Amino acid sequence: MTTKNLQGEFITFTDGEYNIPDNPIVGAIAGDGIGPDIWSATKMVLDAAVEKAYAGKRKICWQSLVAGEAAFAETGAYLPETTLEAIKKQRIAIKGPLSTPTGGGIRSLNVALRHHFDLYACIRPVRYYEGVPNPMKRPGDLDVVIFRENTEDVYAGLEWPAGSDEAEALGDYLREKLQAKVRPGSALGIKPMSPEGSKRLIRAAIEYAINNGRRMVTMVHKGNIMKFTEGAFCQWGYDMAKAEFPDQVITEDELVTKYQGEWPPGKIILNDRIADAMFQQLLLRPSEYDVLATPNLNGDYLSDACAAQVGGLGIAPGANVGDGIAIFEATHGTAPKYAGLDKVNPGSLILSGKMMLDFMGWNEAGELVEKALQKTILGRQVTYDLARQMEGGEEVSCSTFGKLIVEAMV
Ligand code: NAP
């Protein structure tokens, strides 16, 4: 059921599908530090793209939500219940960076949001935009979309300090019951990985590949050493694909044995790589990879490494997605020293907004954003981070960069 409201309508989610009205209510958290600056530029760009693409027939009704320091000042809570309730109702939200409160038991507001809404897939597309300074000879060869598991593995939060009662009790259990060699006084952490958690992440990666014309999904794991966690992640992926996508997915082995190494168009190839080898592969043969599905920690490292290959985190977009709720976000932090200076690059949040438009099926607007950003970078009037590395680059402010992107939309 679509609930009418004065400014817009709520997005609904039925039978696994989002229903997007022409005037959806979308939550927006500006965030801390540089958040308000980059959000203001991003909003301007996204609104202009939607206006241009649909000539006023579609419009996002932003609802401003608070979290982080602004929320704490206003409500005494870093993640107020009202914000969580609003996101639950709106289903799609976009956010700037949030600073991690010091002390007080919250590990990270971002991790808290992911756990609260069970946003199990962290999605990071990484591709090169021409003109962005970068360390590679052929940066354009890398064009991957990373699906990183968000809720299990070492981010499950199951760890206890050295000498704590919990670590000692767990250590005693491991030594006595499982004859494990654990030194007394050790800090201990647990790395849980479930069939359900692994399969839904790999399923999301395969569905993305199918829906976006990608040809390969690579599971990245360290199963040669961690056989029962990361090794199982990979095996569960193969089992799930065989059961659920028998007509769409073939394995790398089948590519050789059944198809003589010739990719059959329309099929997705599912393969796997050991994590350490994958870091080499992505540097040496990046064009051979496409969609990556990874457990939590591998994906954490790989996402930033890939972003560096195409010019850094300043313009790397991301989203955290569950079943029925998706939050799009800048992948960098709050860069507090630049807060309020109207200086930093809004590209990461702008491209996260482009991801959001695509996710909503508003691809025409998404494409306008991406093309205009590319054109602006080629025009060399860019924020300080790009200008300082770009021959002939002219530094402009965050808001001016946003305005130039809007002007570049044709
Ligand atoms: P950071 O905020 O990402 O900033 C580190 C450096 O990255 C900045 O000093 C700046 O480099 C560069 N940078 C970041 N964003 C930029 C942008 N939009 N444009 C241009 N350059 C940019 O990392 P941090 O200082 O480690 O973390 C600060 C706070 O952010 C912490 O509280 C952390 O917990 C939080 N954090 C939040 C998120 C999130 O909400 N998703 C993610 C990471 C960190 P230069 O100094 O070289 O100019």
C-alpha cells in the first residue's frame, strides 16, 4: 500500500521488488564534519539530473534525518529512534559520513546502522573516470563491483579483551573441550560465517550480474587456510548457484569442460580466487574481473585497494543493502579538518547518489550524473584533492564543483 503524504509518497517493497513512485520520499542524513558540504552539492546535482531527465514528471522528496553529532546535540542520541523509524518507512536513504563517537560503547554508527537494518551487502562499484590522477598505467582496465558481506565474519563484534572474564572463560573452554592451543591471557575473537549469510550475499552478487549484463562473479576467500569458514563460503556459493540459477550460471570448470573455454553469451561464469592471489590479479590483470563476492574482511581491504587503483576514495561510491532497505553513502570519513570550509570533493556522495538513482530504476538520471561528472573532471576545474595532482588543474570549491557538474548536464 502506498501512503500519501503532503510532499511525496513512500517507496514500498513487495515480493522482493521496490515500487518507486514518481515522487518518492527519500531519507537524507547530511552527516558530520564535511557531510553538510558534500550533501548540499550532491542534492543540487541529483535534483538537477532528475529534473532534466524527466522534465518535472519525477522528483525526489528529500526528508532530512539526523544522526551522528548533529543528532546527539539535538536529541542526546547518536542514532535516534525517530531516524531509524523514518529509514524503515522510507526504505531508501542516502548519507554523508558519520564520526565515530569516542567512548560510550558504540563501535561505529555505520556498523550499527548495517546491523540494525540487516544491510548484509556492502556494494562498491569501482571504475575509472578519465582524467582522475591515479598510480596505474591503464586504470581504465579496472571496472568491478564488489559485494562485501556486512554482518558476519570479523565484523560480527564477537571479541573480548585479553584478561577479561569472557576471554578467560572462552579460552578455558577451547583448551579443555577442544584441546585448542590458546595461550592464557589471550584476547579472543570469533569469526562466524553461516550458509544463510554467505548464500544471500553471493545470491545478491549473481542477481546484480544478471540484471546488469555482467559476465562473471568471482568469490574471493581464504579457504585454503580457513577451510570451514571462508572455504565453506565459497562452496555454499557454488551449491546455491547450482540450485537456484541452473540456467543462468556456469562454473569456470564447466566453461572449460563443456564450452571449450568460449564464454556462452548470456551465462554468468562463477569462479573463485584465493584472497592474496586476488590482490595480485586485480593489479596485473584487472580486465579479467567483473563482480566480486567477498566475506567481510577481504572485501574491506579489496574495496579500498581497488579504489586506490582508479584514483582514491575521494570519488568512490558505496551502498549498504538488505532485503527491502538500502542506504547509499560516501565511502570516506568526516575529514574533520575540512569541516565547513566548502573545500572537499563531493564526488563520492554524488556517485553514491547515481547508484541510488540506478537502484530506483531512474537510470536516465543516473547516467546524466555520471556523464556530467566525467565531463567536469575533464574540464580540470576540480576540488583541491584532484587539482593538486592534475597537470593544469584549477582548484574550485565543493559547491562550485557541484554547480559545474549541473552546468555540464546536457
Ligand atoms: P577521512 O575522514 O576519510 O579523511 C582522511 C583524509 O582523506 C582527509 O584528511 C583527506 O585527505 C581525504 N578525504 C576524505 N574525504 C575527502 C573528500 N570528500 N574530498 C577530498 N579528500 C577527502 O578519514 P579519518 O580522518 O580517518 O576519519 C575521520 C572520521 O570519519 C572518524 O571519526 C571516522 O570514524 C569517520 N569515518 C566515517 C566513515 C563513514 O561514515 N562511512 C568512514 C570512514 C571514517 P587530505 O588530508 O590528504 O586532504
